[in-house]
Amino acid sequence: MSPLQKIAMGMVFVAGYAPFPAHPDPDWRSFDGLADPVGWLLVILGMQGLCRASTGFDGARWAAWVAGAVSVPLWFPQVGHQLSDSGAWALSMPQTLFCLLLAKGIADGAVVEEPGDPYLPRRFGPLTWAFAVLVVLPPIAIGGDVQALDDVTVLAALAVNIVFIYYLFRVHRRTWLGGPGPLLVEPARNPAPEQGNDEGRPPSQ
């Protein structure tokens, strides 16, 4: 599995949510079956390989370590349900910062790579700005007590994370990002015709 595949799979755990038990009592005592600490472990393993393959990702790697450490106590509902909105936003910052730094590192690295890879800046450049917006939207919604903006922020975060994960899977084979290189598909070979006439049919008996 390539580094970006590990990171993308880890982010599936982080962004996804599978609550159990089905009917908790009290209702806040619900655990996440897609445990974020497991996801961050995959992300950290992927970042180790990515940093060995390319430079410019040290900041994202340290953000992943911080986000992983924060995710351990937050997995327990006894901790998470006591957080205020501002506290939840503050503790989510390492995750958003990791995504921002990784997207920026990929976009910037593709520009200086020889030969250049214009596809990556066109995808990960806008994602960098999208994560920057996600840094500032929650404080505006919380500080201004704007209910409508809460829903917009949640939907925007979900959409941006889905697109981010998709493009990580999409570009994971880049060799400069630690991938195995392009997938080579050999063309199908037609079986050699039997000896006979010009149309390949066997001669008449």
C-alpha cells in the first residue's frame, strides 16, 4: 500500500462515523466504530513513507501526530460530550491543519517536480484554500451565534473531506509521493491464426 493510500484510508476512519451501540443510554454514550485513533495511526504510517519519498511534508507529519494524540481521549464519549462548541473547534484544529498542510505540500511539490505535474496544483491548490476557510468558519458561526452558518460549516467540511480523500486515492501512484508508478496495462494479444488461407481459416480437406 502506497503512503497516500494509507493516509486516505486513515482519513476515511477520521471523517467517517459509525456509532454503537444502536440505542445508548444515556444518548451521548455512543462510541465511534470507525475509531479516529486507528485512522490517525494509518495516517502517521503513511506520512512516514511520504516524508521518506519527498521533502516538504514535515509540518503535516507533526500535525498528524498532534491530531492523533488528541483523538485518543476524544474517542470516549464521556470526554467528547462535555466539550463546548468552541472547545470542539479548538481540538479539531490539528486535523484541519494537517489536511491543509498536506494539500499545500502536494500542490507546491508538483510545481517544482521535474517534469512538472500541472494536474496536482489544480486539484490540491483549491483544497488548500478550502481547508483555510474551514479554519475560520466555525469561530464566525460560534462567535456570531449564526445557526444557519453551523449547517453550512458541517456540510462544507463533509464535502471538502470527501473530495480530499478522493484525490488522495486518485494520485497515490505518483512516484515522487512514494507511489509505485503508473499502472501498466498490457494490450490483449490476438491468438495466432491457424495455418491456412489468407483469412486465417484452415484449408479445406
